[in-house]
Amino acid sequence: MNITYENTVLMVKNMAKSKQFYTELMGQKVSLDFDGTLIFESGLSLNRCIKNPTLQD
């Protein structure tokens, strides 16, 4: 069995601020942007966290 790196997924609370950070400051280029998921050409992916009362800030 071969294990390969595919991509990194980060869970974020504020998609707008995160998108701004990664595109403007980090120079990432958006590949796909759809409901709660943002994928950059580099393979980095952001997913919006859904409020979960069992998780702490």
C-alpha cells in the first residue's frame, strides 16, 4: 500500500476572513468556491465549521 499526500483541509469559523487572508496575504489562487468549501490551486482547502455546542472556542 502506498500512502500519498493529497491535500490539507483547515476548518475555519469565518470563511470571509479566512479567504481574504489566504488570497491577499498568502497569495493563494482559488480553484473552487462553493457553499462552505474553498479549494485553492495549491491543494489547500478551507471548510466552514458548523456551530457545535460540544466544542469549545
